[in-house]
Amino acid sequence: IAGITQAPTSQILAAGRRMTLRCTQDMRHNAMYWYRQDLGLGLRLIHYSNTAGTTGKGEVPDGYSVSRANTDDFPLTLASAVPSQTSVYFCASSVEHRTSSGANVLTFGAGSRLTVL
Amino acid sequence: GENVEQHPSTLSVQEGDSAVIKCTYSDSASNYFPWYKQELGKRPQLIIDIRSNVGEKKDQRIAVTLNKTAKHFSLHITETQPEDSAVYFCAPGGAGSYQLTFGKGTKLSVIP
């Protein structure tokens, strides 16, 4: 593994089904994020985690949950998928710096394309 | 929360010409100003960033300029090439990466 790995690459899912998107990084980054990308709306933050054991809500958290049991893994779960969750999902990570002198560079995974019918 | 606007939403230029994309933000506390490039079907990647104590930064053919008073920053690409064709996102924010707010993107097309 080099960088961030997401799985699956794409998935078609029936509405009402539960789905977990997996994300693993091997860079020992302390912070991880989930974004969704929809045409014309840019990248919107769903949930984030500044360090293992902590998570926070982003701009569009409803219908999604995350966990961060260790540094490397940050799965995103849709408990009961709805068609409006059809999107491309990107996992990202960064070395989180709390001061303005730090670098906030995000490294993204390749994305997971989810279609909910 | 931060309100971010990018202009234009689409931009077509002839190869060799310059391209400028502007990003306007609302939060005066923002102190970090990056630009990401996303080629078709690929993941976003950072191409240049600037902090609030710097007015301009250059890296070969790309540059970013910041006007904190007016709350906007711009991406400048000179001598454009076909491989510059992509969607560009600004993402102003605070010290924490979770504080970044992405703009809706600008699709740049460089015509050979």
C-alpha cells in the first residue's frame, strides 16, 4: 500500500441497504477525512478525524457515520442508503497542524463511485 | 461557516495564453489558501498554497496571489499547456485541515 487506498472502486446499491466504504492509509497521518463530490458542488466534507479515537461532523454529515479505531483506517458507513447519496466519495488524510505555520496538505484516495437506486 | 465562491466556473484559453481563476471567501479568520487540481477521473492534488503572511507565491508557471483585505486570492497559470486542462478548486480555511471549505471548482480547457 502506498498512500491512501479506498474500496470499493465503484458500487451499485439498492436503496435501504447498508454500505461501508473503506479507507486505509500507510503514511501515519494523524488526520483523516471523507468528502463527497457532486457535479457543480465541489467537494463537501462529511466527517473528519483529527486523531485516532476522535471524530467530528463536517458540512454534510446526515445519513453517514464514521469510526477511527486506529491511525490507519477510517471507514464511512451509510446505515440505510438513499438515492441522494449517489456520489463520488473521496477519503483524504493530512498531517494535522494546529498552528498557522503548519502545512495542511490533503492527500486524497482514488475515490469510490457509489450509485444508489 | 465559510462562504467560498470561484469565478469563472468554466474557462477556455488558447495554448500559450494565461489563465486566472479567482476565489472569494467570507471568513476573515482564514489564514491558509490552497489550490487543488483535479484531472478528469483522477483525485484532487495540491498544486500551490499560500499563508496569510505572504502576498504572492510562484512555482514555475503557476502563482497564487492573496488580497486579505478584499478577502480573495487568485490562481495564475502562464504559458498554458493542454495538460493544464482540469478542474481547479480553491479551499480557504483555518489552521486545521478540517476547516478547509472547497469552492465549486473551475473547469479550465486549454485549446491546442
